[in-house]
Amino acid sequence: MRTRDMNTWRQRRPGPHRVGRAALVWAVAYAGFGLACVLSGTSLLHIGGDGTGLGPAWAVVAVGMTAALISAAVVRYGMRPALRVPLLSACVLTGVMAFSLLMDVITLMAGQGVDSWASTVNKILAAAGAVLLAATARSDRVTAVPTGTAAPKPSAAPRSVQLAAWAGTLAFLPYAAMKTHWASGGTFAGVTGEEMLAVSERNGASGIFLTLESWGLDPTALLALLGVFLLWGLVRPWGQAFPRWTPFLRGRRVPRGLPLAPALLGAATLAPYGVVGIGYLALVTAGAVTMGRGDFPSEGDALLVAWIGITAFAVYGVALVVAARSYWLRTRPAA
């Protein structure tokens, strides 16, 4: 009886050997993907639509081979403390490789094409690898999962976290106003709404995207609204239990992973993307580097639009990190 009770009160993660084998298979496949890109001359990093050479592909090969060696050691010797640091280091490197994955997802959701499908596939594989390597690093730990646990009562985030949510919300207002102004036919930064629509069509925007634009609704502004909805769901009680205005679900608990999965993906992408972007724009503003004008009449116009967009992503991304952490802590099961 005692053994059975212990089994119901404790649930082990998959053992180091099992999850280590999965990480090993991924690492070998990832290194093979990088090598295929090297042999085919495929660039995995595109800036402004142009490839940057085979350096990133060689980096994928190196990261994949390193992760394979570490994972093989875990499979052979188990998850020893000496392997944890290199394993987490490989996890961080693969996370860097997945940089801006969400931006590709947003681009595809908006009905436009990505700069390079090989680059997007690389980010997807890297994100999967980061999860596997992190799981391997924690595979020797035991998680207590009492069968009698109950989800905490829905609660609002602390005031400081809600202030961060307000900052993330307000940061999107100039971006949404700019995009909506273009969609309604207005002119901003020297570019008319008709010209922006032509640019979207030239970039391969879908029929749905172009139709919404013709109705004065910018799809990226709508996605920003969806992101703000997610942000407030993380800090308000209705993000833990479906509110009264949700038919058929009212009163039911919100699955913990439902808001956390997109929140963690968004935080891991938008926060570094925005922070690095602000650093780059600061250098451009200071005259240390130059930036192409793209589809705008001048570099100054392009810089203005870039500041509006990157600031929104940076502030929202950081707010999402703060809100996701708060939600994670407030929704932990309690005995």
C-alpha cells in the first residue's frame, strides 16, 4: 500500500537514457541538415532578403555535432552533474539558432512569404532541439505530483506585473495606428496606403491579407491585438478560468499550457528581437552604421518606421516575459 501511494504521489520524468536518445537523434539530424545546407550552398541567415554566406550553416553543423556528443554521453553514462553545464550551454546555443522564429510565424499568418524556407526550417529544428536538450538536462530530477492537488484560485498578477502589461499594450498603439492608417489609404513616412498595398502584393501576400487591407484592416495590427489579449490573459483572473462571456466554457479551468505555450514562444523571440533591434537602430541613429531605405523615400523615413515597429516588439516582448513568469508562478498546483 505504501509503494502504491508513493507511486501516486510521485511521477518521474522520462529517464535520462530515454530523453537522451531523443536528443541524440535530433542532434545527428540537425548536424546533417546543416551539412546538407553547406554542400548545397544554402544560406541560413538572410538580412534584407540577401543571404549572408555559409557561416551560419557551418555553425549549425558545429552545434549539432556538439549536442550529439553530449547527448551520447548522457545515454552512455546517465545524466551526471558534469554533463549538465555543457548540455545547458548547447541548449542556449540552439535557442539562439531559433532566433526570430515567431517573426516567421507571424509573417506566414499575415499571408506573406518568408525570406528563406531553409532558414525557417532551421529555426523550427533549433526550437525543437532546445526543448529536448532542456528536458535532457532535467531528466534525472523527480517531480512530486500529488494526485490530490488543486489548481490555485484564479488571481490577478501583482501591480508591478500589470504595469508591465500596460506598457506592452501602449507600446503597440503607435504601430497599430501606423498600419491602420496605411490600410485606410493614408500616407505616412512618405509612403501611401496604395503603395504599401502594392509592396505587400509584390512580397507574395495572400488573397485574405490583400482583402483585409482593402477593407482598411491591417492583418498585422489584428495580430498585435491578439497579442495584447494574450498578455492580459496572463495577468488577469480570466486567464485561469474561462469568464462568463465564453459560451460552453464559462467557469472551467483554462489549461495551463494554453496561454503559456504561445507566451513562452513569444517571449523567447520578441524580447531579444526587439532589444537587439533597438541597439541596431540606436547605432543607425548615431550614424555609426547605415540602413537601407527599402521601400521608403529616404533612410530617415525607413528609420522612423523601424523605431515604431521595433520599440513595440521590444517593450511587448519584455512585458510578455514578466507576465509569463507571473502566470507560471500563480498557476502552480498546490497540495
